[in-house]
Amino acid sequence: MQAREATMAKLMATASAQEAIESVIQRWEGAGVQTGSELKHLYREISALRIYEGVTEVQLLTY
């Protein structure tokens, strides 16, 4: 049961973080994806987190 709860928490956290980061990048337009930008760094990190410990789409199908 704990594994399922941990998976759901990871799924919600990464989805929320990605949505927030994408929203800010859209508002800042090109400034958000320039080399050396903190937003670019955050976007790359959240993308990796969505893959770490299982792909998000697989988690949705499994649970």
C-alpha cells in the first residue's frame, strides 16, 4: 500500500511542477528557454523526474 501511495504522490508532484514550469515559460516566452536560464534548468530537471522511478504514463495505466 505504501508503494502505491508513494507512486501517486510522485505522479501528482511531478505533474503539478511541470504544469507550473510550463506556464511560466509560456508567460516569459523565449526568455524561459535561453541557455543558462533557471527555468530551462528546472524544466530539464522535472522532465528527468517524470522518468525516474517509472514513466508517468505507465504509472497511470498501472494504478
